[in-house]
Amino acid sequence: MNTSTQHSFSSVLSINPYKETYFSGISSFITETTSPKFSKDQFVISYISTKEFITAQIAISKNIPEEDLFDAISNKAYDELALDQAVEYKIRYIESFDTLDEENRYFHVFIVDPLDITNTFIKIIEKVKYIDVIHPNPLKTKFQELRDRIIQIPSIVDKLFLYRFCTIKM
């Protein structure tokens, strides 16, 4: 990516939509904020719970050209997972390269009903106006659940996530 297309953000806002907690990261400082405000220079990230999306692995023939891949994955997801044809689900996928199958390509598919996204983030959007990234959160462990009940430090996971996200190159 050349410098003319790179985006510069003054801060990162990490949101827990289920507890309505907000963490702002500026430089190397992370602070909890109770009243987030919209800013064009701010990168906003959040997640969606495993209860609100479907995940599956789908095999697609290697003969499918790249330009037809999304349609092929979408059609196969609707067919194999018996999705409601009346709903236009948001479907995203990543390719899994750890297979030795010579005939098929495998994709991890994430499917969410747009109504679930709207219901989860409606209060958040009123405050921050826009969310740059919503990622699926499939790996909440029993340790995290236990920690939330016993230690009562709800901000540590958000801070660690925000730190991890900020250190990943885009």
C-alpha cells in the first residue's frame, strides 16, 4: 500500500457491545471511556458473539474462477446450511490452506443475519456513528468466563484485544 492510500488514525476505540464498555487507545495509552464520541480520525472496532453468527467449513471446486468464488460460496452456504432464502445474510469467508485435497478448496465461512447486527449495535451506532471492523468472536474460553465471574476485571480482555489488534499490520 503506498502512502497516498494509507489511512492515519489518531485513536482506536474498542467496543464491547454486550456490556456497552468502551476503551480508547491513543499512542501507547489505553483508557476506559463512558461517553465515546464520533471522530473521523478514530478507528472503531468491535466483535459479535458466537450466539449471533453461524460458522461452517465449505468445500468449493478448484475449477471455480476467482471472480465467481463469492457467489459459489454463498450458494453452497444457503444450500448446505438450509439458510432462509428470504434473508440476505452477510457472508464472509477465509480460505483454509491446511488441506491436501487436490479437487477442492476449503473455506471457513462466517454468516450473520443483518437484523442481529442491527439489534446488537443500534445503541453503539447512536454514539460513535460508524464501526470500521466487526469481527466474529468464536473462541471465548471457559477460563475467560471463570475470570469474569471470580476476578471481576471486565476491562482486561478488552485491553488485551485492543493491544493485540493495534500491533497487527493491516
